[in-house]
Amino acid sequence: MLDTSIRARTLPIAGIATKLSERFGTSEMLICWQREVDRIPECYRFSDGELSNVELDPALLERMLAPDGSGEGFIRDSESGSALVDAKLRLGPAVRTIPAGFLPAPEAAAGGNVAALPIRTGALTGYIYLLDFPRISELMLSQIVAASRAVSATLDRYLMFEAWRERAFANARLDLSRDMHDSVLQTLGGLRMQVASLIKDKDLPVAARTKRLESLQSIIAAEQACLRELVTDANLPIGEKIDLASHLAQRAELLSRQWAITCTLTTDPASLWVSPDVAVEVEFLVREAVSNAVQHAKSSSVNVVAALRDDALFVTLKSDGATVLASETGASGIEGVKSQSLTRRLNALNGRAYADPMERGVLLSIRIPLEAMVDVPTADR
């Protein structure tokens, strides 16, 4: 039951109950529903502004979900058992007898009128019972019916948003897991090149060989720490800011050791405060661009410059060696950038980039507007 209580609090039930309490002047309610996906009945009590879970007999829960065969809203008089029911007729509501067995014993014994608001959404069905309802009249019933429709519409919109948000989060988690996978592959690629070099150098003294192996071990440990930090940053709440400069400095040092190259970083200003989503994507972008330069262009030196200007982040990477970033527009549709994965990251950041070939190496220039949120792509990468 703890799990169902948590699920109830993900819906705006307490807020809805508070509005109903203010509108109809009643502070006690029972809320009973079942989700279409599992058909498991759930019940909650709203009393004096507090929402709590109620454990009831399953048979009683079933009656609370269907107190009347019509499935419509009603106001019931506890003394006579008669109820004014919304019959959806031009002549007005109908009067019929509804047995008291749809309420728990304490609420049934307390007496007083009970108003029932049906909940009808694409994912939920049930009732909200307003206990000790002030009076019975056609006007009050019409207001109950209108409130029922408003509550159902509110929950429907909320549940649709929740489904969209869960899918967006699932896509974001999938993207992050793929990024982590790519990161591990890049790290392994760099380590493989260094291990191969170590194997070939058969004349290397034991002490020097041990020192290089210890260095490789420290690279693995540092990479593990970076990956954990990336996961933490990706889960920070919206509105938080982190220093991209410190992340890139750490990444540049690790890339230098990982690929046995020279990777330098210059930032202006010294601290680059950006949102976590931008920081994570930019760090992966720099990591991938440097790895591509080393693996495909045989670069031995990469200079990274990052600067904040007029609500935009500018990043340039200057590498030596040959380049796989040709000057013509590639399949990515971004001038000089043929890498599809780099393009995906740029599109996610709403960024723009172009690559200029030089006599030796390439200059990759990137502009990222900071006022835009990262778009979570839904297509496979």
C-alpha cells in the first residue's frame, strides 16, 4: 500500500481536494479509484487538508467504485437512502434509492449527506465522496456534475503530461546510457593504443613498465569518477548551474593521459556557469571530437578554447594531424562536420558549427545558445 500512496502523491489529488473543500464547504472526503492498467482499487482520505492512505476490504472498495448502476454523480440523504442522481435528462435529475453499503462503517454511521463525483479519465475511474455535504438540491447537483467534469479533465491532462514526461525521461536515460557506453569505448580505445605500445617496447625497463601500468590504472579510476560525476550532474534539478570550465579542465587532463597526447584548455571567463544538461552534452562533445581527432586524424595535440559571450557558449577545438572534417558540407548538414554523432549533440543543444581545414589539422568552431533547453531526441541515434 505504500507504493500506491506514493503514486497518489504524484497526482494533484490534495490540491483538487482542497479546491473542492473550499467550493462546497466540506473538509472530509474519500477518494477511490482504479487504474486501467492494473485494475487495483486504491482509497485515500482527505481530512482537514491532509491526504492519507486508507486500507479497506477489497469487497468494499469494489462497491465504492460502483455505488450506483448509472455511474453518474449524485447527492444522497443518509436518513432516507434516497439520492438525487444526474440522469442526463431534459426533465432534470432522477430520484432513486442507493444502499449505504458503498461507504466504510464509520462514515456510514456518522450520517449526513454524501455527494459523489465520478472520476472518468482515459487512465483512471472512480469516485470522490464529499462527506457531510451541506444540502441536497438540483442546483447543488448541477455544481457537483460540473466539478466532476472539471476534475476528470484536470486529471486527464495531468496523466497525459505525466506519460509524456516519463517517456522524455526514459529517452534521456537511454541517451545517457549510450553516452556512457560511447565514453567507455573511447576510454578503452585509448588504453588499447597505450597497451599496444607498451607490448611493442620490449626493451623498456621493469620499473618504467610498472610506472606506465600504474598510470593506466589511474586513468581507469579517474574515468570511473568522471562517469559517476556525469550521472550526478545529469540528475540535478532544473535551474541549477555548474561550472563547465572545471569539468572541461578535468576532461582535458584525462584525454591527454588517455590518448598520450597534449590536450590544453583555455576558458574566458575562468568559470563557465551553465545548466547541467548543457554541461553534460558539451563535455561529451569535446570528448568525442578529441577522440575522433586522435583515432582518425592521428592528432597529437588538441587545443580547446571555451568562452561565454552574450548568452551563448563558444567552443573551438584546434587539432594537428590530418582531418576527417572536410571543408565541404557532410551528411550531417552542418558545414564541414561529417560526424553524425557530433551533429546529434549540436542539434540537441540547438548549436551551430563549422570546420575549417588548415595546412596541418583542423579548426572546429561551435556556438551554443544558452537560453535554449536541450532537446531530448526520440529517434534512435
